[in-house]
Amino acid sequence: MTAILDLQSRLAACGYVADRSLAVTLLLMERIGRPLLIEGDPGVGKTEVAKALARVKATRLIRLQCYEGLDTYNALYEWNYQRQLLAIKRAEGSAAAVEDDALFSDKYLLKRPLLEALMEAVPPVLLIDEIDRADAAFEAFLLELLSDYQVSIPEMGTVTARSIPLVVLTSNGTRELSDALRRRCLYYFLDYPSFEKELAILQMRLPEVPARLAGQIVEFAQSLRRLDLRKKPGIAETLDWAAALLGLGVSTLDEAGAERICDSLTALLKTREDVAALDKLAIARLVAAAE
């Protein structure tokens, strides 16, 4: 119990408000040496978990941003072919030959995020962000790393981790992940925060926002998420909107007026359809509900 509260406190000191269930999961992740898969809608703070964990542990954050077509050369390693060719040319002008073992050594190895994480002396936090954007073949490639903390490099053999990294994978749920990947990970679903939690986040990140305005901002953002929007605003959008309102000199939403609120919604709404869906009458109703 003490360890859970201590971790929550340390995360809060690093700017992240964590529920008890998340703190428990992070403790288990470290104690049993398993990766953590965090799923949830965009904007709920999945990536921030890894960033906050790295700050708490005072260790390096190594991030692999996934995308369609990601392959091992961009994620794991590649050889510095230019340096290898120069070494071969230098050897041609002398009696000494360049051995394959010399060419395929650390000297010519370009480490990408996954290999960097395995070769760190101090356990880093390895963030594999938006794994659902990568294809199934790359996901299958990750299985060896996630289960044994090692990878195979054909020219060098098996590379085993110098220290076990804290691995956090995030997914927005754009495609179903394999059972094999899920079996290797602890699992946590990160939902949109409650009113109380989002208010605490806002007050922590932007303490200069007046208390009444902070409550109205959070209530307005939470009301938007209940609407049929194409892209629901996440926590980052709530914080951006709060900063925008401060920049416009707004002290309370009910005094600002629908026009000024409309001017600031570029920080909160991110698609043309969602902007068009909120006319001044709809904004007035949401403001009234937030009072």
C-alpha cells in the first residue's frame, strides 16, 4: 500500500496524475519484468505514462514511433555501409585484408531505438508508441524482444540486454493486436479522465488558471466528449484550450460570450466537421451547462 501511494506521489511530482490501478500496474511491470501494453483513445495520456515513468526513475526515455511500413532497419539497427566501404578501400591499398568480423562489429553498427534500449547499462524506459500503426510482421518481430529481452542480428548473433528496460507499448486500437503480443504484456486500458482527475491535471499543469474557469473548462471539454464528434478532445487539447482562454483574457466562460469562445476553439477542435457542428447556440448551451 505504501509503495503504491509513494509511486502516485512521485508521478504527481513529475506532473502526472495516476489512478491507483495504474500505479499498481506500473509496480507490477517493474517487479515481474514484463512489458506494459496501454490501450485507449487518442489524447488520454498513454504516451505521458512512459515519459513520467522515465522522470520518476531518473532514466533515459527511448522512443520508437511506429508507422505503417516500419521495418527492422529503422527500429533495430543498420550497418554504416559508407564507413565499411571506406575501410575496404583503405585495406586495398595495403597488404592487410579486412576480415568480415571486423566489418560487422560495433564500430560500424548504427543502433536504432530497440537495440539502444537493450545496450543501455542503466535500465531505460523503452516506449513503443502506437504499435497498432505498424503491420503484423513487425509485431511478430517484437515477440523475441518482449519475451526474452534479446534480438537476433544475422551478422553478430544474439544480442541480450545488458539491463532489462521498462517497456511501455501504446495502442489507439486502430487494428486488433495479436494474442501472442498480448500474452507477453501486462495490460491497462486508459480511459478519458473523470471530472475530478482532469481538473487536478489542469490545476497541476496550469496553476494560473482561476479555479472557477478551470472547472468550467473541464466541464465543457467533458460535455464535448459526450457529443458525436469525429475527434473527441483529449487532455492535451483541454490544456491547450485553457492556455488559449488565458491568452484571450477570459476569466469565466459565461462572461466571455459565444464569439470569444468560438475564437478559441481552434485549440480544442481539430476537424472541420467538428467545428461546423458547434454553432454559437450549441456553444451557449454547453457554457450554460458548465456554470
